Amino acid sequence: MAIKKVALLGADGNLGPAVLTALLAHSFQATVLKRQSSKSSDEYPEGVSVAKVQDDFAVDAITPHLHGHDAVIATIKGSQTDIQDRLAQACVKAGVQRFIPADFGSVDSSSERTQDLVPLYKRKTELRERLMKLAEENSSFEWTSLVCGHFFDWSLDFLHVWLKERKMDFLDDGETKWSASTLERIGEATARILLHPDETRNKIVYVQSFCVTQDEVFAAFERATGEKWEKISYDAKKYEAEEKRKADAGDLDAVENLVWLLGALDANWEAKQNFAMKTLGLENENLDAAVQRIVKEKQ
């Protein structure tokens, strides 16, 4: 059955606006789900409905708001797995066909290395396992997880690209290929999953804007700024061990550094079985064009 009406939780976050824009561009009917206590504006493009949900997101409280919807997308923090679990249960009760969890991000949460270094991803995997069980027990319920690599145009600091200082951090020789996606690409891919429900049913699918090396990114920033940049090099094994030690001691910055490392060394989606660029009708973006736009916006 074709998916037409979609509910989105997290429309005002980092990724949500791009997803909402893509949904509307493909003529989906969109409902924004929001906490009753939310202070964010309710002004959205024409045709977008708003549903206010109890702050605790109890299953029985969410369910009535989902009746008549064909799909639900969560773009809240990936760490909020309890809310997503209740949202999925409400999908089953309301007869929603497809659920896309907040599994977007820099790394593949199903990777054993990822789960060992960053425990958050164990929770993401546990959520996916619950979705798999719900799908097994309810033939009308389906899920899709979208893995997209680093959000390339979200935070340069997160990518260890220091635009103001004209510096960039490197791991080893900087020649490892890694997949990354712009926010627009992630939004577009999310909408296209709903346009290809059969091909994406109950799967982790992988997309990208491009698959690049740190050296290629460095060169693109030099071209975009017209200036020479400085490389700051780290031994990847030593860096990983030190950041893991700090993360285990509660250093949240170290956790982010480990995610950066994983996204730069263990995130080449092109060899993945469910690499979905062709399936979704997507092509790689131009790295130089993306970097030039980012430099113009951020410097």
C-alpha cells in the first residue's frame, strides 16, 4: 500500500527540518508531533498539521494521534530509545505501516567495534532488535533504519575541521575512505525510503553524499578558502585508546571524539550489502560544491 500520510517527531531539531522539507517536496501529507510543553514555534509550511502529545509519550497517549498515518519518522536524539520504543508500540496499535527510527548518524550502530567504543550504539541496536520483534509479531508493521555517515554540513567542529584557524585533524595518513551525507541528502533519502517501501522493508539501508578521504576533504577546504591549511596528525590507535580511557571516565567530549574516529575509519558504506543509492535513485553529490557552500555559510 502506498505511503501518503507521515508523522514526524523532531521536526525542529538538527535533522528534522531537512526531512520535513523533503516530505513536502514529494507531496506527502505531514503531521508534526510535539510535546505539549514544547516552546518551539508551531509555524510550519502550509498543509502541515501539528499534534501535541503528552510529555511522557505514553503509548496510549500517542496512539490516537497516529490513527490514519501510514508512516512515522523519529529525528529526535538517537539516545532517546525509550521514547522511540513507545512510539513504535503506538504505531502497531494505530495500524501505522512503516517506522523509521532515529538511527541516522556517523556510524553503523550494528558494528561490534562501534558498540564496544560507544555504548550508546548498543541501545540503538537494542531498539532495532525490538522493532524486528514487533515486525515478526505484527505483519502490518515494518521498519527501516537509515545509516548515512557523518552529517557533513552540520558541525565542522564535530568533523575536526577548524575553519577559522584553517586547520584540520587527521588520523594516520588520512587516506581511509568514509561515507558522509549532507542534511539535505539525509532528508531526501528518508522521503525516498517511503517511496520505495517494498525495497526498504525491515532493513538497515546505507546512503551517502560522497565517499571521501580526509585528504580529499582537506584539499577541498583549501580550494574553497583559497588558502593553505595546517594538518594536525594523530596516530589512530593511540588516539582511540586515550579517548576511550577518557570516555569510560565520563568525558562526553571524548565520546564525541570516538564517534568522529569511527566515522572516519569505519564508515565506508559502498561495500555494504544494503547500500541503497541505486535503489533510491540517488547519485553522489559534488564534494567541492558542498564545501564551498559550507565555507560561505559558516565563515
